[in-house]
Amino acid sequence: MNKGTDSKHIIIGGGSGFIGRALTMALRARGDVVTWVSRDAGDDRLTWQDIAQHGLPACDVVINLAGKHILDMSRRWTKSYRAEVISSRIETTNILVDAINASSTTPTVFISTAGKCFYGSQAFRASEQYFDLDEHSAPVGVDFPAELVSMWEAAADRIDTAKVRHAKLRFGIVLSSRDNEYSKRRSKIGARGIFPMLQAIFQRGLCLSMGAGVQPFPWVHIDDVVGICLQAIDNPDMRGIYNAVSPGIVSNNDFTKLLARKLNKSVLGHVPGWLIKAVVGAERSTILLLGQRVKPTRTQESGYVFRFPKLEACLDDLLALNQKRSQI
Ligand SMILES: NC(=O)c1ccc[n+]([C@@H]2O[C@H](COP(=O)([O-])OP(=O)(O)OC[C@H]3O[C@@H](n4cnc5c(N)ncnc54)[C@H](OP(=O)(O)O)[C@@H]3O)[C@@H](O)[C@H]2O)c1
């Protein structure tokens, strides 16, 4: 299966998604062999049924990135959507964990992923008072996204750590402007993350922060997400939780001001919280209206050096990429 002595076979659940495609590109560029686990059959893919029925093929690494997008604006927040958001994470994780635990040719590492929502929404506890949280912190408030992450991580924690190293990544809001063939077929948010949509809105002059705007905006550049995943694959000492969130966290107001300035626009004000709740539903509105001051303490201690530790450099990079694209 491997192409060379150092080349690895990496199985990625949900590899066809926004983060999975960026990671796949980086892995293939360095000579690794990548197989996606997907709902759809195809080249270099296995389906979830294949794994559940026949077990895991020989591989070195398993990563799970599968999950129905929680902020799909094209869908109303209904019971069935909520159930799909949960099952798409728990059932896929269960299939991979059961297959790894039962496998006789166990991979070296299992990387499970979730979100910074694990820490809950701090403003539930102390309105507008945000303090630093890191991988050592317990959740500070319980809302639906925090409950979801906690169920998702509990499913991943069933992995037999006597057989396989387990690294748990918690992603912040992933910013990218990379384009690919996929983004032409899917909704913008699912294809390239939230940034291209925000840029398009701001470019129309609608530079607005969300609700009070004081809530933290725990962003991370896609290159750092890929970099942290590669390090979690390669570094045999990486076990346990790692926040994939930039150390240069800002508030939603500061993000709004900086992006507006970069686009030569003025900030108009705020989208009122009640309107956001009415549009996206109260349960998922906490993702936009509240937040977590999440720090990547263990990630940095592991030796990972962020390529984009500051928001300004991140925005310059993303906007330059978009400008180059529009000139082609
Ligand atoms: N992007 C972010 O800013 C961010 C932030 C925090 C956490 N995360 C988490 O990180 C993971 C990867 O993020 P992403 O942005 O790359 O996700 P994505 O592009 O929205 O989706 C990843 C993959 O999940 C699979 N999927 C979608 N709905 C599914 C369902 N109902 N059942 C089973 N599989 C389903 C799809 O693969 P197939 O179509 O091939 O089946 C899709 O390509 C997600 O779990 C997400 O919650 C992302």
C-alpha cells in the first residue's frame, strides 16, 4: 500500500470536506497515500458500510473529519437536522473506533477532531466576562454545541489506547480562501469555510459584528490546521487534547474592524442577537453570539509553531489569494 519507506497510508473519514481536502493535498504532496471514508463510493474512497462490514484495511493513520455542517444556512434548525448533526459525528466515530479496536493490523495513531465549542459558552456564566481557557480547562457552560462535542469526544475516547496513540484536536473557526473544484459544487460555507462568505458580505459594505461583539472569535488559518494535523501524525509524543486555534485570538468586534479596514470599508454596527437567534435558531446561535477565549497551550508546548499567529497576517494572506484569483 505504501509508496516508499516513509510513506504512510492515511484513512480520512470525511476527507472529501473543506479541511479534509486541504489535508489530503498536503499529505499527497509529501508522498503519503490517502483513502477517504465517505457516504459515496468512488476512486480512493471506502464507504462507511465497507468499514462497518469488512473492517479497516491496513493503514498507518486514521483521522475522522466527518460531520454534517452545523451552520448550514440553507437549512432551518429542525429536529431532523439536529439529529443528523449528532449522528454524522457519533456514528462515523463509532464505526472507525470499532474497526480500529477490532483490527489485527492496528494503525499507529487515531486522530479524532471536534471543535472549540467543547468549552461551552462562557457568557452563560458571567455575562461579557471572558477568561482564558486551554486544553486543561473543563467546560465552563453547557449549550448544544458543547454537549455535541462532549458526546463526540466520548465516542472517540472508546479507542483502545493500549493499542493506538490517540490525539484529539479541537478546531477553532477555520479561515481559508483556497478554491477548488469542490467549492464550485457545494455551498460556500461547506466548501471553503466561513471566510469567503464573510468577505463577500463585507465587500458589499455590510460590515457588522455579531450581537454584542465582545465575544471571542477563536480563528485559525487553514495552513495551521493542516500543519497541526501533520504534526499529530508525525510526532509520536502527541497524545491527548490539542487546541487548533491561533494564539492571536481577538473579539468579534476586533475581527469585524480589521476585516472592514482591510477592505477599505467602515463598520456599520451589529447584527442584533435576537435576529441571529431568529434566523439560525437559539441552540446554534451560541456559536455566533457567545464564545470561548481558547488558547493553544499544549499545541505550542508540543513544538508546533503557528504560521499565522496574528490575525492581520492571516487576513493579508487570505485576501491576497482572493485577489490573485480574481486577476486570473
Ligand atoms: N470548518 C470549521 O471551521 C470547523 C470548525 C470547528 C470544527 N470543525 C469540524 O471539523 C470537521 C471537518 O470540518 P469541515 O469544515 O471539513 O467539514 P465539512 O466540509 O462540512 O464536512 C466534512 C465531511 O463530512 C461528511 N458528512 C457531511 N454530512 C454527513 C452526514 N450526514 N453523515 C456522514 N458524513 C457526513 C462529508 O463527506 P462525504 O460527503 O464524503 O460523506 C463531508 O465532506 C467537522 O466535523 C466539523 O464539525 C470544523
